[in-house]
Amino acid sequence: RRLILFVFAIVSMLAITACHNPRHDTYEIDFYEGTDIAISSDKDTTSLRVAIATVISPRESFVFYQEMFTALGEHLGRRVEFKQRNTYEEVNELLAQNQVDMAFVCSGAYIQGADHMELMFVPVVDGQPYYRGYVIANKNSDIYHFEDFKGRSFTFSDPMCFTGNLFVDMRLQQIGVLPEEFFGEIIYSLSHDLSIQMVSRNVIEGAAVNGLIFEYMAMYHPDYVENLKIIEKTPKGGIPPVVNSLLMSRDLREEIQHFFTDMHNYDNTRMILEKILIDRFILVGDTLYDDLRKTNDMLWQ
């Protein structure tokens, strides 16, 4: 299936239309349609609506999230409606319109949509609630520094994503140039793992990707990253959080928090965490995202 999707991506590149400024070679590729899946629980018909953007994790890990929410549904005695969307903007809109109760979002989407969502809990990976973004190129290319991407093709994952877009915007702001002026062409893949594969196969010359997903691919599919080199890493920032709608009841919020922060203590749920390389979930304060918020504010000055 992945090979078919990748071939489709290449074919799509020949027919896609320009976005942003039509004078520049900037494109957006829409690989998938949104998906709604009901995860049943026999105990009750009350629904818990959960959203996740396809950008946030490799496609194959979707099954692990299904396992996670099956366990949550059984714990709560609720039917879980799992809504998968292409972009963080779509997920943020679902939260703003109270069409979902909770969501997995990226740090950039949380910062930009904080007025209509509430920080619920965060994952801990390798012992800390932080992560980095990687700027990557094919290891056989003549690209060794960030400045070497000038005039080259480059792929972002999502406009709201810190590691998959905003960090590069900040780097270019330091240089004093706009992305469409610096790169030869820009493509939005809407998926970190697709960005990784596109660079690995020399379809695109560079990409900005989530370091957590890069390491996931290195663990489960080392052949996908063996042709890549990391040109630059972002500073550490607050890890992508799980958030809830502002209309979620306090009792339900606390019960869900208890379930997730306790997952690592039980064999059946700890195995789910291990599959997606998460140590555990913890409760944190909003200050975890202060540095990323400052970066975002700088870009909008």
C-alpha cells in the first residue's frame, strides 16, 4: 500500500496546481481523504470523539492508536469515534466547533489554537517531554549546510507544524529571505513519513521533519532513513500534546487523564506505548511551550 501511495504521490506532482503565490513553484499535495472510524464498546452508547492529524505519525501506527482508544473506550464504557484528518488546521477547526472532544495535535497547532483547546497531557519519549525537528537531505547529495538548500526543492509537512515548517521559516527569517524566494520549489506532503521517503528516493532534495517520527522510522524501517543525512536539528521544544475541547466536563477530563497517565503501569497498555516509542504520559503546565510560543510570535511580528 505504501508503494502504491508513493507512486501516486509522484504522479500527483506532475498534475498539481500551485498554492500561495502562483509566481513561485510552491505546491500542496493532498494524498488522503479524512477518515472517521467508530471503535465500539458494548457497555454504553455514549460517544467520545477523538481526532488526530495524519501528519503526526506514520500511517502504520494508526492501528496502535486504535488499540489505545479501544482500551480507553472499555475503561470509560463509551463508544469511541476516531476522526483522522489530513492537516492540523482541520483538527483545530474540529475542536473550535466542538465536533471532537479531544485530539492529538502538534506543538505549533496547540500554540496557534490555544483559544479553543486545553492542554490535557503529553507523552514522554526517551525520558523527557521534549523533541526536536530534523532538516534532512539525501546522503549522496552535495548539501551539507542549511544554506546549501538555496534554489533546491524542499518539502514541508504542514503549515502549522513547528518542526515541519515553522522552524525553517524562522531560519530563513534570520537570513532575511522568504521561503518562496530561497527554495527552488516547495511541496507540502502533509505527512512526515512521506517527506522522509521523498528525500530518501531523491524525489525532493530536502525536508523538515519531526525528529520523533524520523527515529520511529529508523527503528521500524531503517531502510527508509539509511540514505539520509541530518543537516540541522532544531532546539528542543515542548513535545506534541494531547488536548481537549473547552466544553469537556471536568469529571471526564480527569478520568481520561488518569487512564493515560496510568497506561505504563499495566502490561496490556504498556505494550501499546512501546509500539509507538512512548515511555508514558504525564500532566504538565502550559509553560512547556513558552519557547515555541516566542518563536511563533517572532514569525508574526
